[in-house]
Amino acid sequence: SKIKNLDYLLEGFLVRGENHQIFAGAGMGKTSLLAGMIKAGFYGKGFLNQVRGRDSFRTLWIACDGSSSRFKSVYDDMGLSPEMVDVIGADRDQGLTNWKWTIPDIVQLIEEHLSKKDYGLIVFDSVKGMLANTGFQYTDNEHADSICQFLREIIAEPFGLAVGLI
């Protein structure tokens, strides 16, 4: 057999080259859950009930809706740091807008971030915000399937990343 074993980035939770969808209602802890994964992954420790650690990794967090303030509150509460996670997000005072599923933003992501830095996990928060005003609908199965396939084949597999979708 030429089929390879799963390559866990975070034992039991994150697999290199795969998409991971995290969904729940507002305020139910999706961002905090991923922040815990970021921290455990950076320190190479097991997460929740897993005791087996893996190699340390860094994360790229892409805030696609709202302002970056939402992630900043969890970032601060969870004790995250610039060594653990880079953040792309909107901030009106800095002239930064939300990242969107557009060709210019995808090219910039690959050329300025993924090709230059070594990440293990990339998180898109949220898919709904990422697709807003792009012509794609997160509720359309064909659109969602196409985007997941693109993320796996163009982002996750070639860069050896786990992709988190909120």
C-alpha cells in the first residue's frame, strides 16, 4: 500500500494536510478551543485528554469578519503571544480590512505569509465572513465543497498545514 498514515500536528485533533471545521453557536467557545490548541501546539504538549506531544508549531490566524478585537480578547485571556501566532485582521485605525476569499487576498496569503514563514496551523475565522460579498455562499454545498478542495489541495497539502475553519 502507498497510503500514508495520518500525520498529526496536534495528537487527536489536527492533521497535517487536512481541513478541520469547528462550528457551534455564538459565544460557545470555538475561538477559545482553537486558542488552547495554538498554545498546546506551540509548546509541543498534548491537548485536553491527549498526553502525547508533537513537534512545536506556530499558527497564522486570519480574522475574516468583525474587527480584530474579538480575537484579541481571547488572545489576551489565553496568554497567547507573537511567538505562538501571527494575526491578519481588520483594524480601521491601521487601514486594515477583513481578509476575503478573493484572488488578490489568496495570492498575498501565499506569497507574503505561507511562502515566507513556517506555520503548522492556519485558521480562518469565520468562513461566513471570508465569503461575504465574494459571490460564494457558505451555505451552498457546491461552493463549500469547492473551497474545501482548494484549501486542501492548494494550501494544506503543499504547505504541510492543518487548516481550521470556524
